[in-house]
Amino acid sequence: MSIPFADLVTILPELLVVGIACLILVLDPITPTGKKDFLAWMSLGVLGVCALVTMSGFGGSVGAFSGLVVVDAYAAFWKMLLYLVSGLTILLSMSYLKEEKIDLAEYYAFVLLALAGMMVMVSGADLLTIYLGIELMSITLYIMAGFKRFEARSIEASAKYFVLGAFSSGILLYGISLLFGVTGSTRLTEIAAAVNGPALDDPLMLLALMLIIVGFGFKVAAVPFHMWTPDVYEGAPTSVTAFMAVASKAASFAAFLRVLLEAFGGVKPNWNVLILGVCLVTVALGNLVAIVITVVVLSYAVKWWKATPFGTRIVDRWTLRVPLLGRLAHLFALSQFTRSLSVLLSGGTPMVPSLETASTSVKNAYISELFLGCVQEVQEGRPLSDALDDTGRVPGLALAMIRVGESTGALPEMLEHTSDFFDEEIEFFLTRIVTLFEPAILVVMAVIIAGLLLAVYYPLLRLVSTIA
């Protein structure tokens, strides 16, 4: 049995993404270590090609594989959004993976394979097609959540995500099987015809609908099916967390919306209030919980941003020109230097090589140069505290802590405490920045939200009206 060529053309973006993902896995072992960035740029290139292919068919609606897949304006809108999110994830990950010592090329293949599953989800016109897309996306994300294999919390995040993800997939599949038993089909159009007919009075149909809502509720992390997200998001690499929080939620929401409107539009009064209640509780709880973690999240966001090449160049260039940025970069540099030196000294490494290694770990070029000058003084036999004091860049309290460590023979432990001191200063400084610029931040957020409403949600509502 041959597959019609027109059907293959319809799913050309999916084929390109999967093909390049497989090619990356093949090329990874034979690509020199210093040239693996080429595989990341290859991933970005295929996203650009897929965007052009998707835009070329934005206006029409084409079915493929006997109605299992549909490519319409609604699917094209979500695919373009997924291309954008995946591209940004790859760009941010190129430096982040090196920073975290997890620079493995298969990471980019996993991003593309997860994207392929999401593309199948938004184009699926059959419940089993959507389910296959969900599984392709989920299995890939299980692996990516545990990508920091040397950290226990990353492995824990992967395990929890796998167990609860499999549980939600089972619930969703059970709902699909019940719905097939009632309606005799898994295609959305045929389900809609059955729902508007005799199946409307069947209690199994309502039970199947509830199970499908619960299954998708887990995927979009809606309350009360959200309890897996804190541990998974905290344990997964930061770039993976960003990818899961945006791309996987967008794809799940797109598929969920299509199923509700196309298959169960005739029984909208039965699920309308339930969905509204879940949305209100999710928004309320999400905002209330976010109040108590804003400073921590901001601190990690700034650290990750500074680890990127763009962020490093900005901080290095403006450290001496903008007092706020200069102070923040200074604190980050001191924290990095003291913690790196503490770890190296704890391993028994001699003082001078440790100081040289720790000084080169600092991302800010100006601060690093000062620390390298400090190395020369230590080589001449001066105490570390005196050499750091000569730089004029270390607070007196931190110097006092280091002197105590030198006099008691517990220098590594005191350096660790000194680094914690700088981290506390960073959080206090970020709190002051947020308080100082709170009015401006609120104005910027209002502008961003208004732009999102105009640029994203208004076209989305128009597209939803075409499938309702």
C-alpha cells in the first residue's frame, strides 16, 4: 500500500523536523567536540525552512491520511508559535549547556523530536493521532527533564514527570476508549455527529468527556492537576523548564481546544462551566503562589541571562557605566570567585593554581583582570586576604571572614560562607531594584500584556471561531 504523495507534502514540516533530528543523532558521534555548535545551527535552519513551508499554506485547509491530520489556519498559527519558542530555546541553550557541563548534541535532537510531537498534536483531527503526538512529546520531555544526570534532583524530576505523565496518559487513553465505545469512532468530526445524536443521552459519553478533560488538565498543568510542576520545573535544566512551560503547554492547549470545540461543541453547556471554574482557580492560585517567590525567580533569571554570550557582553560593557548593573555584576563575580576557590581548595589543590583557576571562572572581564592581578601578589607570598584587599573590590566584612579562615586553617569553609554572604547581598540588591523600579515595571508589563492581547489572542480568537 503506497502513501499518496500529496499526504506527504501536507506533513512536510513534520517530516523535515524528524529527519533533521535523526540526522543530528547520526552526526553527533562523528562531529569534533569543538564544532558541535554546527548541529545547533542546523536545528535552527530547519525551523526556518518549516516556517516558510507553513506560511505558504496559511490560508487554506487541507486534510491528509484519510482525515487523520488537518492543516488549517488554526494549526498553522500554533506551529509558527512553536517554531519561535523552539528556536529561542535552542539559542539560549547553546551557552547554557556549556555553562552547566551538559553540552550534548542529542539535546537539540530531543528538542526537535518534542517539537514534532507538538506539531502532530495541533494538526491532529483524530483522538489517536493527537494521543500519538502527546506521547512523542512527553517521552522526549521525560528524557530532557533528567538531562543533568549528575544531579539527584534532575533525576528525581524526570522520574516524577514520567510516573505522573504516564498516569495522565492512561486516564486520557481510557477516556478515548470509552468515547470510541459510545460513538464508534475516534475522529473529531464523526464524534461530533454522534454526540449531537443518540449518544448525547449516554452517561458513558459524559464520563469519557470528564476523563479526557482530566487527561488534558495534567498536560496543561491546570489546577488541581498541577502538583507535578514545581518539582519537575525545579529539577530540570533551566532551558528545558522554559521549553516545557511554554511549548508543551501551548501544544496541549491547542489540541485540547480543538477537541472540545470540534468534537464536543454540541454539548458545550455540559463542560463550559467546568472549564471556566478550572481556569479561574488556576489563574488565582498561580498568581497567589507566585507572590512569595518573585525574588528567587528573578535571581535565577538574571544569573541565567548573564551566562549567555549576549548577557555577558552587555554586563562587561556597562559595568563601569551604569551603577546598578555594575554593582550587580560585581556581586555575581565575587560570589563566583569565592565559591570556585572554596571548591578547589577543598580538593587539596595548591593555593596559587586554585586562585588562577578560580579567577578565570569569573564571567566579568574587568573583575577577572583584578583577580588575576591578585594571583601575582599571592605568588609573592602575601596572604589571600591582603591581596584581595589591594584590589579595593571586596567588602570589609568579606575580608574579615577570609582572614578568620586563614588564621584558623578553615579557609575553604569561610570562603563558602563568604559566597553565601554575596548571594544574600544579591537577593537584597535585587529586592531594592524591584522596589525602586516597580512603577516602571508595572507600566512595561501592561504594555507587554496589551501587545500580547493584540498580537496573539485576537488572531487566536478569530481562528477558534473557524473551528467552533
